[in-house]
Amino acid sequence: MERTLIKDLKEHVGKEVAINAIVDVVRQQGKMAFFDFRDRTSVIQGVVFGKPEVLEVAKQVSEESALKVTGIVNERPEKMVNENAKNGNIELEITNIQILNASEAMPFDLETELNIDTLLDYRPLTLRREKQKAIFSVQATITKAYGEYMRQEGFTEFQAPKIVGGDAEGGAEVFKINYFKDVEASLSTSPQLYKQIMVGVFERVFTFATAFRAEKSATSRHLSEYTSLDMEMGFIKDHTDVMRMETGLMKYITASLKEHNQNDLDTLGVELPAIPEGDIFPHMKLREAQALIKKETGEDKTNEPDLEPEDERWLCEYAKKELGSDFIFITHYPVSKRPFYTYEDEEDEGFTKSFDLLFRGVEITTGGQRIHDLATLKEKASAKGLDLSKFDFYFQAFKYGVPPHGGWGMGLERLTAKFCGVANVKEATLFPRDINRIDTFTSKDQSDSAEI
């Protein structure tokens, strides 16, 4: 008998079907046995009664076992209908059970509250939890929507290398590796240099890049390996063109989540973000933001080169309350705080045409206009103390013409965490890597419990 997906069982009432499923719940009750089954599409309750030979097999079934089950799809009696449950009006009268792979007893109840260490130590198991499945269903929609939006806006996808000879950020901690012939290389911290090169090829490009940061941080917002949603676009007027493009992207992602993932958001207990009218999110310069913080809170940070985490949280709360937006752009960071390729504002010397996008208390995107003039690019790189010879490959593109351009880099895991309302970015990372962990702890003396 061919397999029937659980979501299609309602079309087979009164008929015998075969399903392949995982056991969610087992309830043995004397001469009867009840099961909750799941497959990739939905859930269904099954019951064994009046069949001693099937009941004997049912007694061997444990939670999380993989089964092939044959049964008759029946409508539930009216008083047994559960309108709030998937397939709450039907059940499966089981006529045969074949155990495909029996599960050992679970080390804990999957749906109980778990601390972050247990959640990650038992990742192959805890990813089966409804909350974790909801998080990564949301993440799958984010990546799908990202690709759809970029393509419809005329962007071409490309694949950036993960092993590089120069550090695009000019000082970020890197994982060094020994390459062939005693050449020193590193794992890429960003596809930045390559996407700028590709602007000269396709004008508009995007990539799903794997980025590596060897920062010795053990916080709830840092990872040593993450997915960066990157893009670069040519022939821009300035950084506001990039901000406008990202505003459209966030609106598109939000609409996609509303259409495809409302059940997941309900499982997580979160709402979709507040988005105001207009083609660009609320925005202000760094110094304006700091002046506002001083005015409203009395905290004087007007000479600081960057925002502290508490500043980002405050600005997001302000934007939500006063501007009706869960998103806010902060622009014009100092030249000293941005990579060498960032464009300096001619009308605001010392500050760049760059931005961060803050979302629900955290910076999720860094972007801006890039320098496209070769002489200026080399001058800025030298001022950062970089060895220009390591960037000869990159400089070729600018020697032979690259249009005015800009782009962004966006952390997928941070973005997912904020959409899903989880406090720790590791919860929004399938298999997180950080200073303490590669699947399991790098040392038994280390623990994520020290996170801040």
C-alpha cells in the first residue's frame, strides 16, 4: 500500500491507509493503546483496540520510534472532536504496526523547560521540539524570501570563497589556516571584497555567505560561525538607496512570514514586527541618536564612537513607541569605526555614509556606500595600517572601473532570533559554534552559563 501523508488523511475517511510516522506520544490503557503520530506535514491520533496481535506490537512502541502504520480513517464522535487540534475531527483505527526503527527511552521530556546547555548538548534530540522546529521553519522562510526578493529586484546570486588571503575587515579576529606551499590564509570573515568585485560583473549581486569570527566572546549575541545575508548594488546615489532596498526586503520577509508561518509564530508566542508606512524605515545619525539618549535619559554618550548594547535596546524601544517601528537605521558612524572601504561623507567629515539597522534591540545589519575610486581606496587602506600588496587581486576591479556602489551584511541567526523572540542567538542557530562549543563543549570546564 502506498504511503499517505497525514495532512491528506481527511480525504480518506472510511478507507484503509498506510502512513509513515514518528511517535510523539504513547498511552497504554489495558486492552487499548493510543498514539500521537507526526510526519513532515501534520499530526494524527491513532488507537488500537479489539486486535490483540496489534496490541502486542503496540506495547513495544516507544516515543520517537519510526513506524509504518496501517489503519482506517474514522471521523471522531461529535463529543470527541477537538477544533483546536490539527486533524482534531478524525483519528486512525490502527490495524497493523511495523516498527522501522525503535527509539530508546528519551533522556528527558522533550517539551519540558531546558537550559541552554542541555538544549545544545542534546541538539539532535532537542531540534525535534515544537519550539525549535518553529524557529527553523521561520528561518527557512526568511532565506527563501531573501532570495526571492533579491532576484525580483534584479540581483544575481554568487558564491563567495570561504578561504581567503586577506582580511576584509582590517583587524577582525580571524581563524588562520596553513595553506599550500607554506602560504598563510584564513577563513573568511566576510564576502565583502568579492561582492564588490562582482558589482563590476553583474551590477547587483547577493550571496548566502558563511562567515567566521575568532572573537573571544561568550555572549548571547556572538557566534564563531554564522550565515551572512550579503548584497551589493551598483550605480547608487548614496547609502540611502541601500537603506531603501533593505526596507523593502524586511517588508517582504514579514509578509512572507505572515502568509506561511503564522502557526510557528503562535507556537513561539510572538507577533510580527511593527512596520510604518514609507519606503524607508525611521533613521537618524549616530550623533543625533546619542543626543536623543542624553536628552531623554541623562546618559551622556555624545562623544562615543559607537552604540552600546543598552543604547541599541533603548533606541528600538523609542522607535516602537514614538515612531511605530520595530526597525530603525542609525547612520554616519565615525571613519575610525568602519572598514577602510567605507565612503566618507563629504558634507560631514570624519563620518561615513554607513548605517546599522537595529531590530528589537539588536543590530542585525551593517552596510553603507563603498569607496569606488582606487586612489582613495588605497589611501584609506594604508591609513588603517593594511598591507596593500595583500589586496592586489581586489584592487584590479577598481583599476578598471567599478560604479558607485554599496551594500550590506546581515546575520541570519540574529535576524531569526529577533523575529522569533528568543534571547540567545544560539537558539536560532542549528549547530552553534563559539568560544566554548563545537557541537559539545571544547572543554568540560567551559559552560554557556557564563553568557551575558
